[in-house]
Amino acid sequence: MDHPTRRQVPRGRGDRLALGEPVGVAIRAQRAALLEDRGAALAVDRAVDTAAAEERRVRRVDDRLDLLRREVALEQLDPHAAIMPRCRSTQVELGQGCAVSSRAVSFDDWILAFHLISAVALIAAVTMFSVTIAAVWRSDDPAAVTSFMRVGLVGNILVTIGSLGTIIFGVWLAISLDAYQLWDGWVIAAIILWFVAIGIGKQAGDGYRATSEMAAQLDSSGSPRSPELAAAMGVTRAFWMHCISTLLIFLILVDMIWKPGA
């Protein structure tokens, strides 16, 4: 065919449908491009991107940034959507960034933080006492025992902060938070264990305080060795009281973490 070069009205007939091309999408695409089709319509012999065929101009690439609280987002059903708003693409283009808001820290949150810090202090004190006892186990050297027992001064401060903080802040949370009640079984168990552990721990502290004073007297008198001191730093009533109080504190931690019956 040798047709002269000239403008040509678009053909009224549509092109052939490519395999798998939706009919409705193809017709809308042809209508959208009606005024742009000035040449003879060609047969389609391959799959086409029907979505792009409807576009009269190329739109921008969607560069929206989403902040998600989990690996698989729940989209609009995300329960954290209220505190993790989605960033708009216009903000990213203008370099404004996205302001992410969060729930304000309440007074109960501070109480919970102090409660946990107190628990850490109590654990640190028990650990420090245990390390000191192990370091001078059955030692008959007054100077060594006196030196190691000075560490107990720091332990006394920690055990005071930890014991008072755990009971005061813990009871406050049980009263203030709706999720827990002061008469819950695990709360009552924790309070009872706390009183027993503190009472037994005090007996252990009194026993080792007496041993420390004996070691200081022997060291000041210039005594190099003392069998009595070695016996006092072995298996004594104070040692067993320390072991029992340590076990009770461990049970308190288990009770507070798992909250049996809650």
C-alpha cells in the first residue's frame, strides 16, 4: 500500500485484544487516548500495561514512607495507628519530615520505673553479699575479711533502697492500676514473701556484721590468723539465713514476672 502522508481520523474500530487483556479496561484506555491517536491503529501482538494506557500523563512515583510497629502491617486496622501516623509524601518531598507522636508518660509509668529500679537494686545487693561471702569463705585472715566486708556497706545501702522501693511502689501500682488488685493472689504472695525475706535477711546481716567486727578487732590487735574467724566465715546460721533470703527474693521475682493466677 502506498498512501500519501496526511492526517487521518482515528479508526472507529478497536484493536485486537492481547491475550489476557481485560475488555473493559482496554475500551476505557482507547477512549482516553482517542484525541491522541492520529495514526492508523495497529494490531496488539503482546501483553500491554492497561493501567498505563489510561494515563494522559506520567504521574509521580509513590514515595510514601510508612512507620510500622510490626513486620506485617494491619494497615488501617493497626491498633498503633493513633500513635504512629503515616507520613505524607508531600512532607517527604518538601523535606519536612514526619512528626511521630506517642503516649505521654503518666505518673504510674514513673512509679513502675522506680519499682523496677528498686528491684534491680535489691538483686544487686543480694549478689554483692553472695560474692563477698564466697570471696572470704572459711578465711582465717582478719585483714582480708575486714577488707572484703567493707563492700557490705554499699550492699546495705542497696538493700535498703531495694527493699523499701519494691514494697512501696509495688503496693502503689496494685492500688492505682485497674489491671491489678491489692487482693490478687500473686500480689498477696509477693507481699508475704517480701516480709519473710527481709526478716530473714536482717538476721543474716546481723550475723555477718558481728563476724566483721570480730575480724576488725583481730586485725587491730595484730593477730595474723584466727581459727574462730575461719569457722565464722563458714557454714553458720548467718550463712543459712542468707541462702534462705536469697531464695525468697528469687521467688518474689518469679511471682512478679509470671503473675500466677492473674
